[in-house]
Amino acid sequence: MRREAGVGTSALLEYAAGVAEGTLVLRARGIEAETHLAYAGLHELLRPVTSEVDRLPPAQARALQAALGLVDATGPDRFLVSAAVLSLLAQAAESTPSGTYVLLTRRLVRSKASPQA
């Protein structure tokens, strides 16, 4: 959902998340202090499902674990990270109805290091 600031997008998304009983809702808003950290928004978004990372194909799991700072590694492959995120979201959707939203604030899109969400 893309709207101008101040038109109630946040309130609408919060309402939708609140009435989504029995549904896994993944969300990320971004924290200004973390704008310089690569993948900070992604870490926030995926926090509820990080326990499922081990079920990913090994290369995807390693890349995502590196991106999220769960293992000591250098510069994960962004394409593997992207594939891992898609696989992880698909896994989560198999086990429980789920919805994902990212409220793209300037804090999430301002990073110059790597995509955050």
C-alpha cells in the first residue's frame, strides 16, 4: 500500500493486523537509529519466523543468517538473501495463514548500505 504521509495508512494497517485473529502478521516500521545498518528492517520483519530459517535450503539459510547477523559472516549474497526471504515467507504461509506488510518510512528506505526490507 502506498499513500502520502498523514492519510491514515499506519492506522489502517494496525487495525487490519489487530483483527487478523489466528494469522501470523509480520511487520516492520524501521528505527531511525538503525538506518545505517544493512538488513535492519528485514531483521525486524522476519523476527517472528527466524526459528524457521534452518528449514531453508542450506545456501539460503546461510545467506539469510548472515544478513540478519545470526552467524559470523561477511557480506551475504543479496540474491540468495532475497530467495531465502521468499522461501521463508512461503514456509510461514504453509503452517499458518499469514500476512506481511512493511510500512515504508523514510527510515527504511534511507539506508545506503543494502536493502533493509
